[in-house]
Amino acid sequence: ICIGALGYPILRYMFKMNHPTAYYGAMAGNSLAARRVQTFVIAALGAGLFYVLRLPLPLLLGPMLACLIAAFARAQIADFGYVGNFMRTFLGVTVGATINMEVVNQLPVYGLSLMFVPLFIICIGALGYPILRYMFKMNHPTAYYGAMPGGLPDALIVGELAGANVRTLSLVHATRVLVTVTIAPIIMEIFWQADLSQPPGLPASESDPVELLIFVVTGWVGWKLGERIGLFGAPLLGPMILATILSISGVITQRPPAEIIWAAQFFVGVAVGAKYVGVTWREFKVDVVAGFVYALGLALISVAFFLLISGLGIAPAIDAFLAFLPGGQAEIVVIAIIAGADLSYVVIHHLLRLVLVIMLAPFAARILPGNEAEKPQ
């Protein structure tokens, strides 16, 4: 009843479907539309539970963990595809909108901190590869691309070409992001008393309608241009680059309103949890557990670099913590926005990490045995 009561109005009035299409789309359990409606309900319940219990980041962690549990329970859920990617563009716009000439003039100050990023990647690979290769018996390319903390879509593409197991890569990286994003807010509240309940921007009622339209156009155009030129992480980085240009030129003068950023959090959380749909018991015992163990190892490395950077006085503690936290781009951006961290500092470190990982991929693909048979897992 709840699914029908929510799903029918969404399909009928929001997406303008006719009466029978909206009804059967909302009620037919195996249809993509019905699975997305069920996912929305499950995610909303998770967000509501987190809000009632006053847990951190209810609109990100609530949907993420609710969808994770639903996926393990074999519920019919699905991510939101095009809509989910479009909502992610607003995170890129938010980052770009915070970069002005004052921030650009500060970029050389980040140089010393950025010098630690290549060493960070080497340490991650040196720990992650042996864990996946020898402890969990993954083949050579799967272990390599599973250990490299780049963007998930890019890791899947180049990993598949090298002979990696794509499903295993997806679960390992999804678990890395899940563990990182779940633990980070808890640490920030315990050690820095970070207020993660503050609004991430002005309310929509106080925003300029023309600027709201610019945000929407910037997100969509930046995403599509990024895809056209083959930019990795196009839904996030394309809008970020375009919004940066508009911000420096004075066209954009503020962030997208809080309501848009909250909605983006919701869809990002659903996307992480939905990656576990269809996971088998064998995949859980090997791939998910491997991702969990790997994420714990990464946490130790991240803590070491965070203590080094903050101890040397190179960057404030929270900024250094988020910059050397190997989560997903969108997820870390969400946390940085809510925590009030230096977005440009955090994003440029993650961007350099992704660029270096992707640049190394072709060289690794040439030396890895791409036709190596998958070993039993």
C-alpha cells in the first residue's frame, strides 16, 4: 500500500505517465519503475530512522545503509540511473561555485601537501595488492585494480580490458566507499565535534531564481560535455569545471541551495547501497569481506598521512583528514560540504589521486597478464 501510494503519484504526475502505465509501473514488482519506487521508499525510511535517532548525515548514510540491508535481503531495488547521475552534478556545481579568485591564489599553498599524494597511492597499493592477491586469491589484474583507489567506473573499464573480474572489482570498491563514508562522520564528531547537522547552503526561498536555473544548466551541460570528451567522473567533474569558470567570472555568486544538496546526498547514498543488489553468499564471503579488510588497511594508512600532514601544520586537521580519505568522489564531497571543510583543498587532492591512478593504468595493463584465468575465489 505504501509503495503504491508513493509510486503512483510519482509516475503519474511527476513523470506524466498515463493512468494504467503509472498504476502497473508502480505495482509490477519486477519492473524497473517499480523497483525504483520501492528503493525510494526503503531509502526514505532509512533517512527517517537516522533523523529520528539523530545519527550523522541522515540523508546520506540512512539511504545507503537501508539499501545495503535491502540488497542483502534480496529486495527488489535499483539505483536511479540517469536521475541519480543528474543529481550528482549538483555536487560538482557546489564545489565549483566555492572556487573564486581568492581560492585560486591559494592553490600554490597546497603544493607541499600534494607532494604526499603519490606516496599515499604507493602505500595503498603496497598494502592492498597483497591482501587481495594472496589473502583472498584474486587474479593478478583483479587484485591490482581492486587495490587502486580510483573512480569506480574507470577502474571497471580499464580493469576489464586487463582481464579483471568486473563484479569483484565493483564489490571491493563499493565496500571501500561504504566503510569509509560510514566511519568518517563518526570520527569527525568524536574527535573534532564537527557539526554535521548544519544546512549545507542557503534555503531555496532565499536563492535567486535565475541563479537556480544557471545551476541546473551548468550541471547538465558540464556533465554532457565531460562525457563527450571522455572525462573520468563526468557527472561530478564536468559540472565542477564549468561552475568554476562561471564562479571566477562572477556569473555564479553562491552555492546551490540546501534542498538541492540534501537531495543529491540522498541519491548518492542510494547509489552506494544499490551496488550490492544480487550479491551471493560466496561473493559476500570473499569479495565483500575482502573489501572490508582492505578498507580497514586503508584507514590505517589514511590516519598515518593525516597525522603527518596536520602534525607538520601543512593543513587544518579536518581538511587533511578528508583529503587523504580514500572514499568516492561524490561521497567525500558531500561530507566536506556539510562539515564546512576547505572544498578546494579536499577536491584537488582527490582529483590528483584519481589522475595518477588512471595515468598508471595503461602501463599496468601492458605488464599484467590480461588473459590470465580467474582463480577460484
